[in-house]
Amino acid sequence: MTEANYEKTLAEFGDSFDLVHRSFHQDKFRIVYLNSLVDSQSLEWEILSPLREMSFNHLEQATDQSLFKRINDQEEVIKGILDGNVAMFAGAYTYLINVPGFEERAISQSERETVINGPHDSFNEVLQTNVSLIRRRIRSPRLKMISLSVGDISKTRVLVIYIEGTAKMSIVNQLKERIQAIKVDSITDSNFLIQKLDEHQNSPFPQFYTTERPDIAVSKLYAGKIIGLVDDSPNIICTPSSFFDFFESPDDLYQRWTIGVAVKLLRYLALFVTLILTAFYVSICTYHYEMIPQSLLQSLMQSRSRVPFPPFIEALFLEIVIELLREAGARLPTKIGQTIGIVGGIVIGQAAVQAGITSNILIIVVSVSAIASFIVPSYGMSASIRLVRFLFIIMAGFLGNIGIFFTLGIVIIHLMGLTNFSSPYIKAISPAFFKSWMDNIIIKPFYRNK
Amino acid sequence: MQSKVIIVITMCCLTVFVAGCGESNAIEKLAVVEAGAYDLSEGSENPITTTVLFPTVTKEGKFDTMALTAKGKSIHDTFLKVQNLTSLKIVGGQGTILFGEDLAKKGLINVVKSLRRDPEIGIRVKFAMVEGNAGKLLEKKFPSIEDNAEFIYLFLERAGWQDKVLFTNQYRFLRDYYDDGIDPVLPVFSYEGDTIGLKGVGTFKGDRYVTLLTFSETQILNYLIGNIKNGRLMIAMNDLEPGQNYQLSLSNINSDNDKIINTKNMQAEIKVKLKASVLEYTGTMDISKEKYQKQLEGQIEKYLTTNSEKLIAKLQQSQSDPIGIGKVVRNHLTYERWKSMNWNKTYSNMSIKVQVKVELTNSGKSI
């Protein structure tokens, strides 16, 4: 530990553009801060004007507030300044005065997770604001937070939040240990953190539920789960999470439960449609003509008759085009994005059929499965399902329906092997707890909630 | 870790190589046979003529059907020859199988047996007969019908719901053929004129076609065979009594059928109870009055009894038993006695009576 001192501090920062150092009363008080991290109004109010009016004469009394923190360590001082504190060197003592203030995004509607009913606020990139959104909803001293820091250079703050008495302490401790064990230079987002925490890092499936909606975060806390907040990230992480969490939307709970159940079942249907529909088209057109009803056979033959490629190539081609369109649409600025709609809709939709490159039934099949993939509320899960779908299409192209069911088996076995903080990924199905199926997989009636 | 990688690579290789063992059936390269027709051809060298009908797509991308015909020594011999007529791969999936009149007269069982062995032809494939040449029916283009095979398939499906006796498939044909004491029936189509029409029902003796029953006889046969739910009956009263000349249509019929056998002197009685509502009545009686309703019931009973007995006499004469009286007789006898009996002879000389009881549950509106 090195003694904190004014000259060393200045030397450490070098000639930073935003570094400010001032002295008062013949160098009796010297302050150092970064003006990009400090709120200038509170700085003036709390420090500069008292210093000018010499009200710090009784130093001990004046600094006996939570705003002031007496520090001796040089490293701590540097860290404090970087966190938006003002370092005040007064004789032998060094104080850190917490007056942070920086530009932040206003709390706005979530763009990824929208609801029709229910609250519309969402987290932003500032930890303080995010904590306040949670605190505001849980007015209880049982809400506990553990502050950690990750990243050798970035020193990003990570908060682990749980409700004492509801959450399992063993998982809290485990999460804390695992976050502390992470050795990286920097993390920029919570999605980066969860990949470091994953138990099965090569799986395509996301294992931590992330959300930017405070109402979901709070409902997870009430359910005994633990959430993690990362500074500079609007996404909070949630553990232990299961496969079925990714198919939840808060709208399910804000509607009548019968409607919520129907919508939820629709989402599971969408999951299967996304995974299997295109693959099924490939397999019946290539191998299983017996499965096609006579009346459908006619239109299927009619649309296939001009296509020179086998169904497998045709389907793979169109699926890749859809993925290209989606990726282009996600990255392009909105003004140019409209072009994608026209090019994709008209050129791919009509011209490809007229040119005889694809059949129009396949266009319907591929668009239906693309629409179904967007029904899954979690973007991460929807992306991994779309990737796994290609495995289904390839296997259907090689082995037909046997290939589809073979792949389905492999995927189910893989899902069964996944865990999230020692909690099985598809809990309630495997291991089977039939009584909690209604609760975990679908939704239970509201009146049965305690 | 290394072993895992090896397993994954092996699996991928297997997937690709195993795929080579399966036969690919891309639908645009297939001719999925919608209907097959089997006829007897002239000449003893190639006795069987097979016609298959399958959907195709023309160059303009329009839907069309194509019929191919080949002569051969057996069913599968003709399949091979038909295959040589087209670039498409001919695969099964027949919905309907038609038999020509001549072939049916000669006996169908050899044809049906080889169709039965073919795994591409399901047990629910519909069977029907054609008056004249069955292949011609598939080949002929009718202005009002786009796809002959589909037409017959849908026709039979609809007719099978309305009249149980017309519900004929491979399973029923073989069951009735192999069962002692009942003979199969098949609907008979004709293709004269501008459309395909149902002519009636052909009854069989064993596997040989013997008589054609007219449409009104078919309706009556329907009620003699078994219990009917929600059936229909069309009666033209003029052919019974000269003074009566009206049309009667009964709908919503629920019938109860009971066959009573006297094994001592070999007499049979079929008791039919009908409950029906009147859909159409062109006569002069005010049938909303109970008296006239009873009178009408009596007339219907008389009509049904006489016509049934006429029909049974016709069947007895041709020794065909689609009603299944033999089955009931067999169930009343010991195995030895049934085996020692010459059933065909007994049947044609047997006295079979019909007793009909009609109850009109509702006479509808009368103005």
C-alpha cells in the first residue's frame, strides 16, 4: 500500500484531457477530478463553494458524512477518481467525495421486448438507474445486493441482487464465486458475462435468461431467482433459468390466464413449426410422396415442375436468403432498411418463382417458419432455434423423416444434458415433475398464485 | 475429447453414406398412380390389360392427367411394360382400382391377390367395376371432369357414406370373398355419354361377377344387409299399383335389421324396421292426418316387401348372396353339417321371406 498523495495522483493520470486539479487556501486543500465523470452542479454546491467560503476549518466535523470517504491507499484514490469521485487532499488526509454525474440515455420503451399491456419502462446503461428501477418495485429491506467487479482494465461493476429468504443462498454464493473467478481484461455487456458463466459454452442454446424489462426482473426475484446487473449494459441476467423461460412474455400474465395459456401453447407450436416445417417439406418432396394427400399432390407437382434443383438445394437456398434478409434488416439503418423489404419481398418472393428457381409452396413454407421463429419472445433463443433448423433441413435432405426424428432426438438429448447453475435446463420435463408442468411450462391460473 | 470428435465425424460420414442406400423419390420425377384399371384383353398370350392414370404437369405448367396402357401376362408384367412407356418413375398410391366387365365375369381373385401382395397398394384402396372396358373410362376425356380418377374416388367416398353397400375397398372385397356364406359386391360405373355415372351394383358369386342390380334394387339391398343410420330411400309408387302414381322420398332413416333362420326346414326371414321422415311426397293424401299416415306406411311396407322378395329371387337365381344369409345359416349349424351341405343349391331353393315395418316419425310440412 502506498500512501496517497497529490503529486503521484497527477503523475498517474498524465495529461488527460478531462483531468482538473485545483488548490485552495495556499495549497491547504487540493482537489483532483475528471470533469467528464463529475456532476458540475453538485461539485459547485458540495465542494467548491464551501472551499471558497473556508467552511472546512473544522475538517473532522465537516467530513463526517456519507458523501466523504477517508482513504489512504493510492490505488483506491485512482479507482475512486475513475468512478466519478473528487479526490481532496487536505494535509495528511485524502478524501473521496462522491459527486458523480455523466450523460446517460433516458429510460425509454424496450425495443426488443415489447408488451401491449403492462409497464413500458426498461433498463438503460447506467447501473444506478437500473438499481433504482428495481428498488422502486421492491420496497423491502430483504432486497440484498452484492457488488463485484469484473475485468482487469475495465473494472466493470457487477451487482448480484436477490431477496433474502426467497433465494437459495447456495446459488448466490456460487454465482458470486464464479463471477469473481472470471479472468478477463474487460467486459462490455452482460451478454459477454453470461458466456463466461455458462456451464456448456459450446451449446447453441442460451442458458441464462436476459431481459431489459424491470417488471420481468422483479418477478424473477419474487420467484426466488437471482439476477445480475452489469454496469454499462441494459440487459440483466437471471439464474437459474430453464428452457421454458425463454418462451415467456409478461403479456401472458397481464392477460386473462386462459388467453395466456393459449398464447403460450401457440409459442410451443411455433417452436416446432420453425424447427421442422421446412425440413418436412424437403423430406416429403424427396422421399415420402405417400404422405402427400392426393389433392395437395397436384398443386405441389405443379409448383415443383419448373424447378431444376432438388428440394434440398431449393430449401437451403431460400432459407439462406431469408437469413441474409434478416441479418441485413437488423444491421441496416432504418432509412435504407425499407429497400430490403422491397428487394426481399418482390424480387425473392415473385421473381424467384417466375424464374423457376423455387416453387411457390416452398416460399410459403419458408416464410411461415420464419414468422414462427420470430414468435419466440427471446431474441437469443430465436436465433439459436434458427441455427438448429439448418441441421434439421440437412438431415431431412439426406435421410428424410428418419433424419428429422434422429435430429430431434439428438437435440432433446442435448437439451437434457444442459444445466444452469446445477438446475436442469428442461426442468419439470426431465427430471419429470408432472405437478409443476402447469406452473413451469405453461401458466397456472392467477387465483392459484399465493 | 478426441474420442468425441471421432464419434461426431463417424456419425456425419454415416449420415451421408447411409443416405445413399435410400431411394430418393423427388415428386417431380414420379408418376403417382391415382387409379389403375384392369381388363381382359383379346388373345391368350397377353391376357391382362392394365391402364394407369397419373397426374402430370404440362409444359405450360397446367395440371393434367395421363393414362398409359399396356398388355401383359400378369399384373406385374403389365406394370413393367407401363413403366417402359414413360420417363417418370411409376409408383403406387392408387386410390381407386377399376375392373372391366369381362375380367370380372372371368374371376377377379388372381388379380386381387397380386394387388394385395403389393405393399404400395393399401388395404383401403377403393374397388369398383366398369360396364364395358375399364381402361377406356380412364382414358376418355370428359368435358365436365378434370381428373377421372379423382372423380371416381370422391364419388365412391361420398356414395359410401350415403349407402353402406357402396362402400367397397380391397379389405371388404377379400373379407366377403373368403368368408363362407357371403359374396362380394362392387359398384358399377358406366361412361356412356358426357359423364361418368353410377349404374348400380354388381353382385358376385365367389370372385365372378354375375348380375347387375339396378339403382332402386341397390337401395333395397342396402337395407337388407344390415342396420342403417341416417339413410335415404327413393320410392316410385307407380310400378307397384297401377292406380297409384306418386313419388316418395324418405330421409333420415334409421333401420334395424334382423335375420331369423329356421334350420329344420331351411327357411329364412329378414325383419327390417324402418324409422323415417318424409322428405318428398307427391301424392294426394293428407299425410299429416294419422289415418292417412298409417295408410302410407302400409303402402311403403308393401312396396318394400314385394321388391325385396323380387330382389332376393333374382339373387337366388344367380346363386349370389351379398346379403349374407349364408353367414347367419352357418352360425346356426355345426361345422360338420355346414361343410356337408351344398350351400349353393340350398340357397337357391331356400324360402326367404321379408317382413318390413315402417314408422314415419315425421311427415314434414303438408300444404
